Amino acid sequence: MADDAQPPARPGFVAARTHQAPGLHNQILDELGQAICEGRMPEGLTFTAEELENRYQVSRSVIRESLRALEAMGMVTSKRKVGNRILPMSEWNVYDLSVIRWRLAGHGRIDQLRSLNELRTAIEPQAAKLAATRGELSQASDLMGLAGRLWAAGRSGNQEQFLEIDIEFHALVMEMSGNEMFSRLNSLVSEVLTGRTHYGLMPKYPHDEALQLHVDVANAIQSGNADAAGAAMLGIMARTIDELGELWDQGHDTAAS
């Protein structure tokens, strides 16, 4: 066999690639994580670090570091004399931002978005209700300003600006809730909103109702009306889930581009 020849690929393994750029660990981790989330390295597949080392033509330390990260996420388990085995999704840390990104990048994108938005539906309306009673006046004023800017960005069709403001809006509501556990979910919400926009699942011009609901949330929080704040936020979540449901019903192609 020639020095640069590659051994035959075993079923379930991702395509071989030689990496020369910096950040090898992150590159290998992303490729393995994506392959697992898409089922190209299916549940139950066993393999050795040596096989990955040969396939990717990288050092043993890079492979071990990537496998340790996947093991910490609950995606892979390692046993002596057996090797590494892909675990079922029920074992994964589905709250890990890397896992979320990998799932959003694959063919299960709509299912991932639906799960995340169902989680948001359980949390963000309650956060809005708490924000109406716990938030500071200066924060409420900032929220009103964000709602106005969000409306303007939506009407102009500036998706990048809309995304940036929308992330800031929802993060501020979570912060105003005064619940530190809610606040820690800001990054998760950001991934949801970013994923919808990045993969073309967000309309260029958001519906007027969606824009108005953000204004309603801000108004209710500023006036201290907890029930109205929760109801308006619930309306935002319901619209999002309905939009995703329409994509699902239409058989939207969710394969990674």
C-alpha cells in the first residue's frame, strides 16, 4: 500500500479528511458530533481511537480530546478492550449548545426546533410574568426600546438586525425575571433564534402579529401586568410553533445544505 493510501472505510464511519488548518480538535469534534447527530455514525457503532487517528490523519491526542468531549456530552462511551461506542440520544446532554448546533445543522432540524420551542413555551411566559413584577423601571424602558427597534427591523426586512435585537429582547426578559436559572437559558434561546434565521426558517418580513406581540410583552411588563405579559409571550411561542408545524406539514426539506 502506498504511503498516502487510505484503508477501506468501515460502515458507519464519516468520510476521511486530512486537516492541516489550526483548531484540529474543534474540527474533528464537529465532524464526529455532526455524524452522530445525523446517524452516519449510528447508535451502537463501536470503533477505536486508532481507527479515527488513521482516518483523519491527526495525532492521538487530538482524537482523545475529541472523544473526551463527546463522552462528557453523553454521546460516546469508552471501555477498555472494547473501544468506543455511540450511545442512544436518550443519553445525550441535549442542552449542550454543541449538541443543539449539530442537530440544527442536520436533517432533524425541524424536530430540534420544535423541541426547543416547546421548552421555551414552558419557560418564557413565566419569565415574562415574573419580569412584570420584579423588573426594574430602567430595564422595562430598555425593553420598550427594543420592541420598537424590533418592529422597525422586521418591517424593513433586515434579518440580521432583527435577529440581533430579538435575541437581546428575549435575553432581557429572562434577566428581568430575577430567576438565575431562567437567565442561564439565554444561550439556548439564542441558538434557537439563530438557527431559524441561519437555515432560512424565518420569514424575511415577520408577520405583524408577531411584531405586535413583542410590543405587547414590553407594554405589559412596563405596566406591571403579569398576566398580560405571560399571555403575550405565550402568543409569540404559539405563533412560532405553528409556523414550524406548517413547514413540517409541507414536507420542508430539512437536510443540511
